[in-house]
Amino acid sequence: MNANSTCDRRRRAPVALHFALAALVLTPSGARAASAGDTPRGASPQPTAVIMTTTVAPVWPAVDQLPGLSSIGERVAIVFSPDFSVPTNRLFYERLGFLYIEDANWEHVLSRIEAFNTENPSRAVETVFITTHGANGNGLKLQESKDPSAGRSYVSIGALQERFERIGVKRCVIAACNVARLFRPDVYKTIDRTAVDPLFLPATLGIIDASPDFDPSRSGVAIIRRADNPKENTTEGSAADLSPATRRALGIDDPRAVRFVVSDLFVQMLTNDPALRLTSGGYVSNITRVNPSNARSNHFFDRFVRVLDSVATR
């Protein structure tokens, strides 16, 4: 297994799991919170923190209530930036029941979810998990590679909220580095095309902003992230890490030929990690540069594997 930062795709050490998902603690989408001393460009000084918490329905039931592995992905889409995926990632997540989307073009991603919901009203996607780049808070980025000429697109948080509301998605969870900076009032709806940052590479496939008259405070879509602003890790494992019962349930004959990538945030939500703090509001202005440890990610990966094995053997 290899753990990587979703900011720079660095190779890191391995990772595994346990389960049960209770209500999430969120901040309403219209609320704003700032770290001490952070005042975005052109904005009035903000309070040090404004935390208004509420609870929302869990994404999953307790592990002992899951009827099978394929039920984990019911009504859930999972989106990967191509450069954070592996060739068999799609197979793995589709066997778990997810609508899997891997594309560098945000328009393709949004259109795919809309088409699925239109064609499958009884199985419509309500939750979207996104594993991608935060570009140091300059735009939520999907890309094929770091090559400046590679396929690449950006979307603002407000645009996601607006588009998802049209197609029936109720919540979107983002695993990306420095994602809290994307909630700053001056970039929430419209991405700053003049930003100068080594991670803000040419938008060869376009940029999607929210409509000028879009009001995030009236939206029923929660865009969920970590309440703090750490870098986010992903871990690459293989079906060989899973038990024989789990591999049989997923229809995997050659375990070493099937590899997959999972984010720390995904595992923490699936397992109801008591240390996880989530929000759908607030923002951070400072850039985070410290990576989570490999040991932490390995711990989450092991928990993930144990949950899959538990469901399969039961």
C-alpha cells in the first residue's frame, strides 16, 4: 500500500479499518467562520470563529445493517481526478455499488451524474464524494497530469452547489488539500483567473463558476469538508489486502491485478471516526503545507479493509 498527499501525489507509506456512521456535524452553508487574523481580499473583518452546528442524516447505516458490499455505494457517486486514480479503481468502486466517475473535465462529471439521475430516478445519486486537487485554494481542480498542457478544469464551490441542486444531489463531500480556502467569500462563486500559484495550471478544459445571481445561503445542497484545513492523504492498496471472502463477494479472481485508491476522509466518514470534524461553512485564508503522517493513513486503510471483510463474511 502507498499513501499519497492529494496535493502533490507524493509516494508515502501503507495503511487498513472498523465501522458505524452516525449523524455528521455540519455548519449551515450560509454560515462563515474564519481563523484568527484571516480577512479575505475586499471583505469586512470577520469574527475569529462562527460555528453553528447541526446534524444531517448519515450517509451509511451501521455496518451490521449493510446487506452486502454492493450496498455501500447505493445512491452515492465517487469522483476521482485521473492523476489520483489507478487503472482498476473503477472496477473496485463499481463492485461496491458506486457510480464511479474519473474525468479531467468538470462538465463531463456533472453531466454524467445528471444523466444517471434522470435515467435512474429510483437509484438517483444523493451524495457525491470527490477526491481531487484544491490547487492551494484557487479552484477545485481535475487533471490528467501536472503537464501544463494536460487536460484540466476547475469549478468553484458555489458552482458545484448550484449545479448539484438542479440534479437532485443533496450533499457533496470534498477530499482535497487546502479546500477550506475555496470557501473564501471572494472565490466561493467565481474563481480568480489572475491567481498566481504553481498549482493553478492552465484550464485547458475550462472553468465553471456559479451564476451571478446564485445565492448559496438559499441552497439545500451541503458542500462538506473538514472543519480545519489540513492536506488530504490517499492510500493505494490492492485486492490482495482483502480477505478471500471479500474478494469472492467482489468477484475478483486475481487479487494482485486489482488496485484501488481510498482517501483518509472517505474512510473516516465510513467508520464514524470520533476525531473527525466536518463543516459546510466557514473558510480559511492561510495555506496549509504540513502533510498528515503515513502512520495515520495506514491506520485508516486498515480500518477500511476490516469493514469490507466484516460485511463480506457476515
